[in-house]
Amino acid sequence: MANSTGNFIIGLLSGAAIGAAIGILYAPDKGDATRERLTKRAEDLKEDLDDRFDDLKDYVNETMDDMKEKLADVKEKVSEVKEKAPKKEA
């Protein structure tokens, strides 16, 4: 599910960036003003992507930590069951 969410966010931001660039290019401004606006929008988009990437990275790290804890619990329970199981004699 996290992968599809990441793909959706990337698609959404890409579409927004493309739409903003097209809108700026068709706006009746001088070349310098258009380039300045494109640069500003690109910087804003980069900051937004960086923030979203950091959020996604935090989510993945938290999920991995939760999975490690659950795996440790399972290993502990398996060890307990092994200790309680009757031992086979060779």
C-alpha cells in the first residue's frame, strides 16, 4: 500500500509541476520574469518533494522498526515453545 501511495504522490506532484510550468510559459510576461517564476516554482516544488520524501522515509523507518519488534516477539515466543517442548532423545 505504501508503494501505491508513493506513486500517487509522485504522479500528483509531477502533474502539478507540469501544469504550473505550462501555465507560466503561456502567461504574457517577459522572458526574465517567466524564468524567475519558473525558478521559484521549481525551488518550491523541490522543497515540497524533499519534505514529502522525508515524511515517507520516516514512515518506512517506523514501519521497519515495528516489524523488527514484532519479529523479535515471534522469535521469543518460538524459543519459549521450543524450551517447553519435550526433548527427543537420540
